[in-house]
Amino acid sequence: GKNPSETAFKTYCCMVDGHEPSNAGVRWRLAALGRGLALPMPRPYRAPFFPGITVLIPHYGEQILVQKKDLFREDDRSVVPLMHWLRQKYGEEFNAFSDRMRARNSDWPVATDQWDEYTEEQWERLTAWASMRLQTLWRTVAGMCYYHPALQCHFEAQADRKSSLAQDGVWDASDCFTCLVSMQMYKFFDQ
């Protein structure tokens, strides 16, 4: 079942929150965070004495970055183009993405299904957004690489400054974290 913090939250905090997100995925992530906060916390390592970690990501033939032709293909075989499905499934995220792009670039189209309004440069942004929502190598590596800046931030906030390793220019987050991608079919890549 439920852990004590989740039970207490649901028992004593039954007031409806008007700011609760409507997105089911966000609500699930918040519930998972609440459950995780009740777990016993291990004693953290003090920077710069982190143990080294290498993450090996095997890659055989999975797609790295989704291409425009894969996202927007209208033919007899596909009933609904993948881009339409992504926009429907991640509607709030797509609207937020479009708003961010419009804030940076005034000629970005309003979030719509009129895919021919997008330029080739805008399609590059769209394919990157779509790749982060599909199971691609791009998404996996991008997610794992968030550890590097997190280690650097932890080092800057809590480093043992008396250690010789903590001196300027001695410690680097790359010494502790490596993301290694094993591309087994590398010789067959043409790009």
C-alpha cells in the first residue's frame, strides 16, 4: 500500500486545491515525489568525494532524433500522422512549447495542426520537442546528462573547501559522471 506521508496527506489535506495541475502526468509525478519523500534517506556524499559512476546506454538500431518525414506523413498506411497524435497526447506541453517559441520568435505559428505553416528551421525545433516525448536515444542521453550539472551544483553548494580536491581547477564533475553510449551499428550510420 500507501506510505504514511501519502495517507496523512490524503486524510488531513482533503481541501481541493485550485492550483492542482490538470495534467495527469504531472499529478502522477507529484504523487511519486510525495511517496519518495517518505523513504529513508541515505547519508549523502560530501563533495568532492563522490563515487564515480558510468552510465552505459546500449544502442542498436533505435531512432536517435525523429525526422520530419516520420512525424508528418500522410499516406494510405498511416491513419493519423504521428505529429497529430503527439499534439493530442501532450496538448498542454505543446501549447507551452509554442508559447515559448513565439516569445523568442514572433513569426512562430500559433499552436495549430496546420503543419505546412512551419518553416524548415521551425521543424528542427519541432522534431527536437517530439524526440523528447518519444522513446529515442536523444531523450535517454539528454535525461542522463542532467546529472553532470547537478553534481556541479552540489559541489558548488556543499564542497569540503579544506580538501585539496576542492581547490579551483582540480575537481570536475566529469571525473565523477560519464555517460557512455554503445552504438553497436555505428558503421551503418550515414549521418
